[in-house]
Amino acid sequence: MTENSIYSVNSKWGILISNEQHILIGGKKPFIEKILTLFPDYDERLSDFLGLWQDYKNEFDTDISWIQTILGRFRFTNN
């Protein structure tokens, strides 16, 4: 299975749909805020995502350093 992406024609937002059970969403603040209203439990989803990848690291010695690189660029809050 391959990863898929959708994005605006003017490159103002984009969504990467991964075959590894996650999505990455990028765009301006109003777009992100709208998306987050569709997933009010995203804090829990993020926690589950991090836990899953930690399990992969523990069980298979999977490199998960890329996660901190990506998450370090973003601020996650419901406020």
C-alpha cells in the first residue's frame, strides 16, 4: 500500500494519509482549527499514536526519531 496526499491547488493546505495508521495535516491556522473541530479527541489520538510507535521501538527497535522532529515543529492545543 502506498501513501496518499491531497492538497489545495494553491498549496495552502495539505493532508498526507499514511499506510502506517496516521495522517499529517498542514495549513494555516484557520484550516487546522477547522480540522481539529472534527476530531475533538485528537489529544487522545496523538497519545495513542505516540504509544503505538513507542511499542514499535520497544518490540522491533524501530527508529522513531523522526516523530520528535515532526512534532517539534508544531504546537498542539485545544485552547
